[in-house]
Amino acid sequence: MTSYSVGMILRSRYKIARIIYQSQMFNVYYVEDLHLKGKVWAIKEMKMVAVDPQEKNRIMSQFHAEALNLTALSHPNIAKVVDFFIDSNSLYIVREYAPAVDLGNVIKKDPIEEKEVLSWGIQMADALNYLFSRKMPAVFFRELNLGNILVSGQGNITLIDLGLARLFQTRQDLEAIKRTGSMDYAAPEQFSEEGIFDMRTLVYNLGAILFHCLTKVNPASTPFNLPAPQSLRPEISDKTNQIILKATRYDPKERHPNLQEMVKDLKGAMEQYQSPASVQSWVQRKKNPAAANFFLWLLVLATGAAAVWLLYHFILRP
């Protein structure tokens, strides 16, 4: 159920052009900025439903602090938060609009090419490393899941809405879950008494996400004991298989020591796609056999023309 409809204006500035998502707890609107001509944003509306006055004051105070932190973030793979506001019953975050689809929906379709997953991994690692360097709290990262990772048609990754869901959890709730990440991608040490969270934990989180994208098997189905990706998709390369196995080792000391080292391996695995043959693979990935044939015929004709030119100028020409 939406609070606003298409055509309505929020805060005397943001005109709703369409509704992207709606539920009982929150809505997402695609809006036009009436103060900045031609500018569009996404606004997430979070409803304070059945919240007592004392808890409501806590949520609004925490929201203000969290939103300020989010506006200070600036990274190409993180949706930029540009504004926020509160009305009597809802909280609003105004962020960069990313014309993309979340990974949760993407992996429901055809198997994802290994090259694409490697590219996503490099981008996500860079964004997570940035957030870690900004000293974001461990509980901030626990919301990392396929639903708030967007991918565009060009393969660009954008993280959205991290840190917002915890606003509606009580202090007791936060204390109970502060150690864990998303249950699907959490590392074993996040469930320990110490609630350890460091760069190796993020390595595991990212490795589990990439495992899910490549195999379509949720890591939670075999917690902390993931099978080799190649056992589920034999065509996966040895390099990528080893990267994911290393990233998701039970013992943190056996993983990549940090995200930068994991990125080096991911880029190394990408090198196998830099040969000329990868052009044909790209065309085939786009599921356009006609384009693939056209490209190959064009290559043959170009080669033949070059051969004729060389024959004439260096052998037959008087």
C-alpha cells in the first residue's frame, strides 16, 4: 500500500513519476527534482508502523545520524544519498537513481557468465573496502544481500540502502544480531562469542555472494561447508574455482588476508577473457548467433582483402 501516488509532490520538490516498489513497510519512488531541471532520484519511504512514541523518537534520532553518515559517502559503486527528511509517520532517503536490477532477480534467469561474476566481484570488493575504511560498524554490513546489490545492463554494480533496515530494530534486537551478517553469506566467526568481524570476514561474505551468483545455490543450504563451484558448474575455470574456495575457508587465516588481495586474484582470473576469442564469446553471451556469424564473416572478408592487397603490391605489381 503506497502513501503517495504518481503526480504527487514530496517536500515541495520531488514529483513522483512512478512507483518502483511498494509494501506495507516501505515504498520506493522514482521522482523528478523540481529544483534541478532534468534530475531524477529514487526516494525510499520507510514507515513507522505500530511504533510507540518513545521508540519513535529513538528511530527518528538514529535515522538523522545514520542519514548524515550516508550523505558523506562517495564511491562509484554506492548509490549517493543526496537528501533525507522525516514526516510524522515516515522516514525518507533521497538517493541516486540506478537504472538496474537487483542480483536476486538476475540470478533467477539464465546462468550468469563467469566473466560477469568476476567483474561484479571486483566492483563489490572495491565498494566494501571503501566502506570498511570509513569505519562503518559491523552491523552495517550484515544487510549485504542480493536484494541491495544492483547491476545495470552494462554490468555496473551499485550498492543501495545499506544500514537502513536496522533503524527499526530495538536495542535488544541489535544486541542479539550484532555478530551475524546476512544468514545467507555470514562467515562462521560472526557467530562466535567474540563476534569477530574484520577484513577476512568481508572476504568470506563476498566469496559466498559470488558462489551464489555462479552456482545459483544459496550458501545457507550448506552453511560453512560450500562445495567446489566446479562440482556444480564444471565449466567454471580452475582460477575462479580456487578463488571462491579460498575466500570461503572456515578458518579466516586460510582466506585472502584482505579484499585487495582477493581483487588481485579476481583480476588474474579475468585475464583469460582478454584474448581476441573473447569477442566471439561476448556476442554469443548476448544470445545473438546472427551477430556472431556476421562478425566472423566480416573478419574473414577483412583477412582476404588484406591478403589480396599484399599479393598485388609485393608480388604481382610490375
